[in-house]
Amino acid sequence: MMSSSRSSLAFWLRLVLVAFIFAALEIYGRFYADPAFMSPPSGIFRAFVERILPEPKIIEALFLCVLQIAAAYGLSILFGTLTGLLVGATSFSRSAFFPIVLLLFAIPQVSLLPLVILFFGLGPAAKIAFGFSHGVFPIIMNVVAGMRDVKELHLRAARSMGASRSETIRHVILPHAVPSLFTGLRLGMTMTLLGVILAELYVSTGGVGYYTRLFAENYNPAPLFALIGCLAVIAILFNELVRLAEKRLTPGLRRSAALTNLVKE
Amino acid sequence: MSESAISIRNVSQRYGDAGAPDSVLALDDISLEVRKGEFVCLLGPSGCGKSTLLNVIGGLFKPTSGMCHVAGRLVDGSPHPDKIAFVFQESTLFPWYSIIENFRIALKFQGIPQSEWDDRAMQALKAVGMSSFASHYPDQLSVGMRQRVNMARGICVETDILLMDEPFAALDEQTRMVLGEDLSQLLAATGKTIVFVTHSLAEAVFLSDRIVVMSARPGKIKTIIDVNEAHPRSPDFMLEPRFSELRNECYALLRDEIRSTMAAQRDPQSAGA
């Protein structure tokens, strides 16, 4: 099929581009760059194997980081979805409460970070709180938006069929909001990561942030980049998790298997 | 046949408070009797209140004044899903449910026992020739197929009365004609009472026993045209001179209404004077 050969071509093109960037970085890092500021990819990989993996404290710090993100994200999902459902339930509750959500979301939260640290201390609690306060808003906003955009015709049809208020919510309003919820969950994931890592970098006594600063201040870029690489992998894994959940749980996406069958027929 | 299925007495519908500047009188003192098993089309320019009237009959709107009885029961702004089913445009199918799930949910809302859901659904799908698409999702079907399914969903609830609100409006003309023929066949077999809203002249003549021609806002019944032709109707009916005559008669009645509506839209001041 044409589309499959096209997508495999796109895959190889992507691979070539990434390989090219790595090669360029390798050449620049080896022969031209100041070793105090940059390390070639091979050096970063060596640092990962020799300086990160054998260091149980760094592994522990990374593990703690994952736990903080998971905790902050879990809280964001729980409170974000519940608040979203309550605010979005009726047009009255929406017009009453949604402006508050929008106002809070508009505040640049970084300016509150010192306050968060003062309040929650230097440990994981502050990171979880900051990750939560970042992650919860996109979820609330998207749940509310999803419930608001339900089609008038669908509501009228449900009513004409004799659906009760709770049946309408369960079978019409909620399924309609699911794709929007997942948009919120994906944005919320990105924001949670941002919040946790910002708080880590701002102050940390033994977490990922502590080691990042340690390496940076000692002009030791190889392990620094290796650590940043680990954070990137964590971020990708969390995002993949959300994407998989979306694929499994969105009613509209379950059809993709059936659609493939249809095309094959 | 003389038994009345739907009885509308002096129904008026006003949006907004009377006297308020944005208040609109959508229906003005409408009275209409629809016999059992009759196919009635409401025909009129857009904005003449045909859909409003349908929603009043179906209990989705409460009329500002007047009364509407369906099967002897007063309908007063609350739906009677055991007696009345609606068919809207094809986009009313819930996109998050597969076709069969769309039927199940309609039957569930209507309060039909679960054991009957799948039998009834498959029977209705078979009637419109769509039974092999039960597990597809609406957006995997063409617009015409979706409307077939949507019609079947309205039929599977097995109400005596079917209200259809411009069900074919989103379809192209050819699909629309074919579905119209199918509908005529299908309904001749079931003996349902049908009120059908349309702004297509050919559709109205082809499907109806009686055409209720409505005037522009405020909606009033201008005249009622009888189409004496037995159901089910074949496409040959469209080639008969009588078909064109009726169609032209409807157009002559509507032309002035459409012009005055358009004039009102262009220049509200002069139309009011």
C-alpha cells in the first residue's frame, strides 16, 4: 500500500536526521567545543554508564523524582477531573466558578515557588505540591470545555427518547467529554513534569536538582547531560503511558481496529 | 382512518416575554388534526416555526398557549417516549457508540427490557439493509448510510407516532430521493402516524398524504393540500403530471412567503411597516 511505504519512508528520513544531528554533535564536541561546557554524545553515554548507573544515590534521586511526578500527577487527575465535573455540570455552576479557575491559571506560578518551598519545606512535599498546582489546571479546563461543547441536538435527541437527567450525563455528556479530558491529561502531564522539575532545580538537598547543580557548578557537562537525558526518558515514558491509556479508553478511538478491517475488506 | 392521532388546538409559541423587543412569535394560533396512520408534511420557508411545532407535538417545548393531545394524552412540554419517537438529522447518532450501541441506548432510554434490545435493533437494521454494519462506528459510514441507521433507530422504538425534523437536510439530492422512496416503502408497512418537517417541495409531495403549507413568521397554517396517492409510492409517481402540478402549487404558495421573509431579513424596517 502506498500509505505504508510512505510512512516507512518518513521513519527512515527521521532516523537519518537524528543520526546526522548526533554525528554533528559528536564532531563538534570532540574537536571544537570547550570540554567545561559541552561533551560529545559518546562522552555523555560513557558518563551515564560510569558515573550515573554505579551511583546508588543518583539512581535513588531519579526514582524519587519519578515518585514525585506520579504523586503530583495522580493528585492532579483526581482533583482536576472532580473539580472539572463539578464546575462543568451545569451552565450555572460554570458561569459561577469557571472565572475563578481561569484567573488562578493565569497567575505565573513560578513567582510563587519560593512561597511553596517555605510552606512545604525542602523535601518531596514541595515538589509534589508544585507539580500538582501546575498539572491540575489544564485538566479542569479541558473537562469543563468538553462538557460545555456537547451538541444541543444530542441532548434534544436523548430527551426525546426519554433519558433521565442522570442517564443523559452518563451516556451523552460524559462520553462527549472524554477526548477533551485526555487532551487535558496530556497537557497536565507536561505541566506536572515542568512543576516538579522546576521545584527540583530551585532547591534540592539530594534529589535530581541537587546533582544537576553539582555537575553544572563543577563544569562537568557529561554526567549533567546524562542526568538530563534520564529526565527526558522519564518524561517520554509518562507521556507514552497517557497516550496508551487514551487509546484504550477513548470510545472514539476503539474503532481504529475496526477501521483497519474495513480498509482491508 | 378518521380517528385522530394528534390533535393541536390553538397552539401559539412565543420566544421571550411578550412585549420585549427581542420577543418572537413563532407560532400563531395553530390548529391541526392528524389522523391515525397519516403522513403529514409541514412545509414552509425557513424560520416559519415548523420545527417549533414539531417540538411542541413531541413535548420538547411547552407551548405558550393552546393544547396539544397525542393519542388522547395531553402533551405539555414533557416527552412521551412510549408514544412518540423523533428522527433528527443523521448527526444525532452518538459518535462514541457503535451502531448497535446507539440502538441499545435508545431502547434503554425508552425503558424497553434489555432482553429485547438486540433483537429489535437487528430487525430495524435489517429493514433498512444495514444489518452488516452493526458494530461499526457512525463516522465509518457515509452520510446516507448514517441516515438510514438513524431512521431505523427511530423505528426500532416501535412508537405509533414518528416525528421527523428535516431528517434529510444534510444529504445530497440523489441520496435524499432514494431514502425518501425507502421511507415510503418502510412506513407503508408499519402504519405509523408521521409528521415530517421539510423545506423540500418534491420531498413533501412525494411522501405526504397531506401537505401543511405554513406562512412566514409568525407561523400560521396557510393552506392544506391533499395528495391522493396510495402508499408505498414508486419513483414513477414523480414523473406523473399530477406530481409536477402539486409541486408547482406548493411553490406558488410559498414563493410570496419566501420573498417576504427575505425582504424582512434585508430590511427589517420596511417589512415592519
